[in-house]
Amino acid sequence: MASVVILAVNAAFSARSQGPARRLAELSYLDVVRPQVERSSGEGADVEQIRGAAVRMGRAGVDRRLAQVEAGAASVLQAVEAVHPPASLRTAHSLLVATMAIRARAATTVRGALVRALAAEAPAQPVDALADAGRDMAAADRTYLVFLSSLPRRRGQPAGAMPSSTWLADPTTWDRAGVVALVGALRSSATLAPIHDLAVVVVTTDPAAVGQDGPAAVLPLVKSLRLQIVVADVGNEAERHALVTADLTVPGQPPQSVRDWADLAPGQRQTVTLGGLRPAAGPATLAVQIGPVTGETIMADNGKVIPIVFR
């Protein structure tokens, strides 16, 4: 009888332990795929920047930049496919893989179509391909939303903080009317004048955000904050010693600033690492900036301002 009682107690404890173990496996999975989602968001931002600057960049510049996006999207897909999800997230994982697969396909389509649009081919071909790519990007964004909604929730909140991720901020820019206008502008553009244009693409914090508090990212309170800043030359001129700065403003304290310099070829992206910022508990504002450089006139994408809460 004592043996039976012991076995029953062990079985009860084993059943109870499955819940925490499952939650830990789910959170570990989300920690692995979160950086890949952030990388994918950066590739989507690149596509939008290239689309807006294609007339000025020319065929070689567009091809070079989109080759980087295509390789990056394929790398993200490969990394996500290599992840082994827990049993409870197999369906969600298949949705994430589908999202990255569709985005990789869209990147390849956009690259080929924009390069053809800048060549001497019939305009109908790149128009059709770009419209298809727009539909693919919309489908991928929707699939990612379904992925988010399929994640487990604890007490009404998502079990793990996953960022939003879109490649199609404005669907009208990739519908048929929008791409007809784009292809027409590309095919009628003259030889490019020198264009100086820098951009901040993605900012990643170390430690990473563990949640959201309204618009602010919630970061653990640590002694030193480290940043990975992806910057890009979206013009057609090389830029040397472009200043990259990060300013952390904490209420009631003097502002802190760290900086470094980047050398960029046209179409090149580069990751700049900045560290040494000392956070304090409570709200703060992180402002990241590159340039401007001499001759730069388009500065809307030169910086990002990120509200933060340190806890």
C-alpha cells in the first residue's frame, strides 16, 4: 500500500511539473526566434528604402542593395527552419517558417523586377512581378499576425514578448497603380547626380526587450547598455567617417552619449556596436543617429528615437 501511495504522489508531481517545463520550453523557443524576426523586419525596412530611392540609386545600386536583402532574407529563413520548436508550438512555428519563406521569395522577385525595370525590357514584365511581390509581402505580414495570435497566453498576456514585424507598411505603394508609377519613373529617369543619403535601419539592444509598456520597450536594469546599430548608405556616393551616435536621456540625470564612425560604400549596410550607456530604473529615451554628411538633404531616416522603461 505504501508503494502505491508513493507512486500516486510521484505521478501527481510529474503531471504538475509538465506545465512549468512546457512554459520554459516555449519561452526558450521565442528567445531563439526573436532575433530572426527582428532581422527580417530590418530587411523589410531595406526594401522600402530601396524602393523610395531606386530612381536615384540606378541599376547597379539597386541590384547591389537588393542582393543584400535577398541574401539576408534567405539567411533568416534558413535560421528559422533550423529551430526545433516544442510540441506545443509546432503549428505556430510552421506559420513563422511560412512567413520567412514568403518574404524570401518576395525579396528575390523585387530584386529581379526592379533591375529589369531599369533595363530596356518591356515595362509590363516588371510591373506584374512587382505587383505579385506586393501581394506576397501582404500575405507574409498576415501570416506573421496569425503566428502571433497562435502563441500561448498567460493571464491574458502573450507568454513571450515578440515584436511586430511588417514588410508592407503602406499596401498602396505595392498595388498595381503604385508599381506602374514606380516603373514609369525608373524608366524615364536620367543619369544620376551624386546622392548623399544615410539611414539607420535597425537598433538592437543588449539586453533585449522583455516586454512592452505602452509604446516603450521594457528592458532589464543592467549596469551597462550595449547597442547593435545597423546603418546603411542608401545613396550613390561612398561616405567616409560618417558619425554614428547614441544618446540616452534619463529624467533627472545628465544626458549620456556614445559614438563611433562608419565607412560605407553605396548600397552597403554595416553594424556599429556602441556600449557604455548606464541606465537607471524608470523611463528613458534612446536616440540613435547617423550623419548627416555634407550634401545630404533627405534626413528623415537618419535616426530613430526609442522610448524605454528600465525595470
